[in-house]
Amino acid sequence: MSQGFITFPNIDPVLIEIGPLAIRWYGMMYLLGFVFAMWLANRRADKPGSGWTRDQVSDLLFAGFLGVVLGGRIGYVLFYNFPLFLDNPLYLFKVWTGGMSFHGGLLGVIAALFWYARKHNRTFFNVADFVAPLVPFGLAVGRLGNFINGELWGRVTDVPWAMIFPTGGDLPRHPSQLYQFFMEGFLLLIILNVFIRKPRPAGAVSGLFLFGYGVFRFIAEYFREPDAHLGLFAGWISMGQILSLPMVIGGALMMLWAYKYQPKGKTA
């Protein structure tokens, strides 16, 4: 069955194992994303007139990291496995079984940014516009982690670059993790960091992030295999697309509002 298609490279998900301690590629990707965000944030904070210090950046990213982890887990359980949660509420805490939701993580980060802005007497958009360009790199390496783990593969296809995944049966599939790596990660990273080179009205940068991610994720879902226990709603739309639509609409409205009602040059 694999003739004419690419066989998934059998990559050990464990990067380093020392006795009982195992460092996995996926966890390393989270760390790499956080380190890059810290580097880029400090680089921007060091610019004259940035309005940010390195200590403020450290506090902000720590709050954001907690929002990602807590929101991602809670969102996965509520959005994708709610019946299982009702049967066994302790499932929420079984993080070793896997399961994180980007959309849940986003809600967690938004909550963390609101808390940070209030604590430090900043506006929400001042904080959100500073954070948004830091995020796509972490999304990119996270999708690489999914690819290395051989999980979240795509739908069955006959394109020349289709891949046989060990956990996906004998049928060739889209390597949708790599599509998401390129669109939601690399491409969105370039778009946002080019966009902030000029002064933008408050809310425009975070609005563009929501809009861009929502569009790219909606497209990627056409190639990604839907969750087996959910399938496609009404036979054509996935849960990921349903959760991305509010991002597209909300991001577009935020940018319209920003350019109509906010003065230019307020972005950090």
C-alpha cells in the first residue's frame, strides 16, 4: 500500500532518556517556543521607547504560559471530550494521557492577559498587541512535535507527498501537521512581524493574529482528519472549523474597530 507514497520516518518521540527521566520531543518543542518568545520579547523591549522592561516581559510570559497550559487542557476536555469528563471529572487532571486544545489555550491566554493588564495598569490591547507576534513560532514547533509523535495526521489522499503514518493505518494521508506548521506558524509569524514594523492602532495586531490564525486553521481542517469520536458536523464542518469561525469574525471586527476608532501609533 505504501508504494508510490512516503513512509513516515520512524522518529523516537523520546529525545533523551536518563534512567526514569525521559525528555520528549513534544515537551522540548514547548520549551523551544517559550525560549524564542522570551528572546523576541526581550529584543523588542530593549528598543528605545518600547514601554516594556525585561522584568515585565518575564512576568507577562509566565502568566501567558500558565494560560496556555491550563486553558489548553480545560479546552480540550470541554470541547472534544465533554461526555468523558461528565462520566469521570478526574479526567481533567489526567494530563499524562495527552490532549491540548489551541482554542482553549487561546482563551486561557486571553484571561491571563486581562489579569496582567489590570495588575500593571495597562490596557488589554497594549498587552495583547505585544504578545501576538510572539505566538506563531510556538505554534510552528508545536506542530512539528505533533508530526514527530505521528499524531493529528491528515485525511486520506493520493497526492504525491502523501504519507503512511504508523497510527493511521495503511492508507496514505495528508501530512497536515506540516501544513499547519507552515500556515499557522511560519507564515503567520512573518505576516505579524512585518505588520508591526509600522505604528498600528491599538487592537490591530491582535486582531490580525486572530483573523490570520482563524483563516489558516479553517483551511488546514479540510486536510486534517477529524476527531474520530466527533467526526464532521452536518457532514462537512469540523470542530476545529467551528471554533475558528469566531476568531475570523472577531479578528476582522477588531481590525475594523481599531482603524476606525483608535489613533495610530498606540501599539507597543
